[in-house]
Amino acid sequence: MFENVSSLVDEYSALEQQMADPSLHNDHNKAKRVGRRYAELGPVVSTYREWLTAGEDLETALEFAEEDPSMAEEADALERTREDLTAKLEELLAPRDPNDARDVILEVKAGAGGDESALFAADLVRMYEAYATKNGWSTEIITETESDLGGYKDLAMSIRTRGNVGPAEGVWAHLKYEGGVHRVQRVPVTESQGRIHTSAVGVLVVPEADEADEDEFLAEQLHPNNLRIDVYRSSGPGGQSVNTTDSAVRVTHLPTGLVVSCQNEKSQLQNKEQAMRILRSRLLDAVHAEQEAEASATRRSQVRTVDRSERIRTYNFPENRIADHRTGYKANNLDQVLNGELDPVVKSLMDADREAMLAAAGSNE
């Protein structure tokens, strides 16, 4: 059992040696790739070693059990431990999204509903910020456009772990299910007659790319000939440079038509860097989506988390109810969810996704 893990142990040992070599850190991108893979393999290798040790201890306990009754009890306990470790290792080795350990860029855009939609967009941003804080992640607003009433017409933020983590602890592993249309039902602050309105907010989540991901494909896609860069005057509230200089930047990726605008920073260079950061991640996500479309048709038919255009969730304020339309999850604790208590909702989606991945893997055998 688990014979194929030995190759992962060898790879882990080789990565450990690389990380101990000071010269590795002279190449930031390579160090990041090595650290990411090392963190990914760590839980598998440590669990496998525990599993081997438990097996050896069990054999020893069984040898002495006939002479010493206490060893028989210990053997029973070791057998249960090994069964638990077997289940844990099977879980770690099960098929999973290769991007799970990545950080994300999360974009929120107001949709139908005008000012009310923008206000709910701000509620969602605070929800994700609270959820990130709860998990020990850091958040950074990359670009934002505020509405007149204090909401957000659109906003892009990065959510990152602190250091390299394994796939199960990654931001993408938890937030990749948030992409789609979020519907809110409540009485808007602008409603004088107390009528309930329905508004919608769009959320886009992509795994964050970095310079370490700029392989031949991305390098070609980000070639200057494929980009049109426009500068314009920033709008909205801000510091002294806003509305006085052409510091805002709009980057258009000509082959795909993707457009990214940034105006939060004070200089053109800073805004261009932030726009390129978002564009790089969107392009990387498009590559992965195309690969998944070719390889995972079975899975996509079972779990509707890939289609980011559909309505995925409803937030009903009068009934304090949240409902996820993909898994059927419902709970009357909307106030807690908006304060960052997203774990039960996320777990329902992770469980459904994992079941579909296992089913798809089984059908391909």
C-alpha cells in the first residue's frame, strides 16, 4: 500500500536539500517554486512517515502480545491509529486542484440594483476581509471605485497566506467557490416605503500569478506588442494627486480583449504594476480553465462551481437566511456569515467538489 509515495519522499528530500542551499535564494522565482512544492508535499511525507512508524510499532506489539496482555491492548490502539493514518493519507493523495495552495485576487463588481448593489458589494468585501483575518491571511486592496453612498462600484483585492502552506490551507482552496453572482434581498437604505428589493453583485476569484509563473506562454502573452496601455486622470476621492495628474492606467490585452484599470496609487508606474498583477492572474486562470475544460468535463457536469456567470448564493436579510444554490446549503445565520463565519458554507462546497473529483477519477480508471 502507498508504494508510489516513496517517489514523493525522494522528491521532498531533494527539495529539502535545495532549500538548505543559500544560493537558491539568489533566484527569487525559483525559491518560490521550490518553497511552494515543499509545502505541498510536507503533509503527505509527514503522514506517510507516521503511517510507517505505526505499522512497525504494530508488528512489534503483536509479536509480544501473546506473552504480555498489555501489549495486546497497545496493539489494538496502534491498529486504530494506523487505520486513522491510512484514511488521512488517502485523503491527502486524492485528486485535487493543483492551485489549492495559491493566494488569490478577488474582484467584486456591483451589478443590478444601483446604489444598493454597490452597498452590498461593500458588505461582501468586509465579509471576505473578516474571513481572511479569521484564517490568519493578509488582505490588500489593489484598486477600488467607490459609489456616492460609500459602497463599491468595483474593487480588486489580494488575499494571501503568510508564507508557504500546504494545499489544504491555501486561500484558493477555500475561496475558489466564491466566483459568481451573489444575490441580496433586503430593504435598501434609499427605500422610503419599506419594500424589499433584490440586487446582485458579481464576484470573480482567480489564483494569483507571480513572476515565477511567467513561463513561455505567459511571457508571450504579456509581450508589449500584445498590450495597449492608456493613462487617464483618476476619479473619485483620494489624495492630492487624484484628479490633478494622469496617473490612472488602463491595460488592454489585445489578443483576448481583457481590460484592467487601476487608479489607487499615486504614480503611473505603480498603477501599471498593479494592473499587470491582475492581468497576469486572469491570463493564468484562463489557461487553467481551458485545461480543465479539456480534462474535466465529467466533473464539471457534477459540480456547478466552474460557471462563474450563474447565480450561486442568496442573502435574505428579512429572514437572516443564506442559501447556496449549488449544494443546497441553507442556514439562518446571515449576520454571522457577513461577520466572516463562512466555514460551514465553504465546507459544504469543498465536500461536494471532493466527491465529484473522486467520482470523476473513478470513472476514468
